Amino acid sequence: MKTIVFAGAGSMAEALIHGWVKEGVVLPENIYVMNKSDQQKLQRMADTYGVQIVCESREIVKKADCLILAMKPKDIQKAMEDLVPYLQFNTAILSVVAGVSMDTIEQTLGKRPMARVMPNTSATIGMSASGVAFNSSTNASLKEEFMNMLEAIGLVIEVHEDELHAVTALSGSGPAYLYYLVEAFEQAGMKFGLSQNVVRKLAIQTIAGAAEMLKQSSEEPTELRRKVTSPGGTTEAGIKALEENHFKETIYACIQNAEAKSRELASVKKH
């Protein structure tokens, strides 16, 4: 894709631009960014990444190989209505707008190659866990191109569009759950006399180490947990407390609530 136009300049747009420019996936001179307001932010992005600012004239949209929808969900309908007169029939669409289906986008922008991706905030450091769905107009070659672009910001897995609700609940919201876990670690550790700084360092390294073990090992999480859990030891005592307090049921309720909320938001936007 030679010419890519971003409609919206929020954190996810910047994460994509940062990853693409850093990895050389897209040349900065081929990236154009527009925003409803905040000209200062556009100028900062231009100064930082070398991208081009789209002025009041939308003529560059006519040359776009890909239009990326990266605005707030509440702004998408008006933005699409403003942009559709400039779109060529073969311009592909990549949407990072939460809760807005490809069918809804097609109602305004027409049937065309399209992908919807649900990254998470770790995209800003190239460590996103993203789910992506494609419509039937997207051929194998374009799918591969989209996947290569998205891999510049982390892991990306293709799913059915309806499964993006679960992806949102698991990995989209997932960083917040882990930050919440670290908060709980800190509160607990400080009650036993450790400083917040010490607990945070230990918690971060513990999570990072466990994640790397899961990546490098072929063993199931259950087996890795068993190896840490000596009979009659401290880990067993801790696990027992988690079981008594219904830890797995709580995690399921967390994912279930988030998935249901994603569906609810999508349903509201359809109307």
C-alpha cells in the first residue's frame, strides 16, 4: 500500500504509525493523518514520525490505497459521510473503532475490502495482542498485507468478526486486568512491610517471567503451575486461598461482563 490515510489521530492511530515507521512497514511520507480537531497533535505527529498532515482539502483521500478509521465511535458516522465522496471503489478500509461492525461501515462506505482489528494499548510499545476480522471482499493477497502491517505492533490472530467481542474482553481489556492485579499485589505486599517500589519490581518481573515461560515452554499452564506447587508448601497454601475465593469463577465473570458490554455497545451503535 503506497498511500495510507488515517481518519483520526488518537492513541491507537499513533501506535500503528509508530510501529510501521519503526519497522519500515510503511514509509512516513506515504502516511497522511487527519483529525477533527487538535492541530497541535497533528503537528507533533508530523514532527515525530515524518507523516503528512491532511489539510481542509480531502483530495488525498482520492489517492488512498487504504483508509484507516481511527476516530472515537461517536464520531464515525459523520466522518464516514464526509469522506465517502472522495473514496475510490477499490480503496481498502481498516477500522480500529470499537463496537462498529463491518456491515455498519459498509452501509455508508459501500462494499469494499475491509478489516476490523481490536488491538490493545500495548501496541504503543509493539507488544499488542490483536484480533482481526476480514470481510468477503478482502482477497488472500490483501489479507496477507494487512497481517504484515498489524504484526508490526505485536501479535495478530485472525478471528470471525463476531469473535471480536471475546477478543475485546480478553486481550483488548486484558492489560487493565493485569494492572489491577499489580495494584492488588502492591496493596498486599505493603501490608507485610515491603515498600511499594519493591513489590512493583517483584510483581513486574514475576509476570514477565511467567509470560516468557508460557511462550518458550511446550507445557500446559496446569503443568507449569504444578511444578511451582510443592505439596504442603507456600504456593499450595496460596492456591487454596484462590480456590476458596472462587478465583476462576471471578475471572470468568470478568470476561463474561466485558464481552456482554461489547455486544451491548455494538447493538446501540446499529441503532
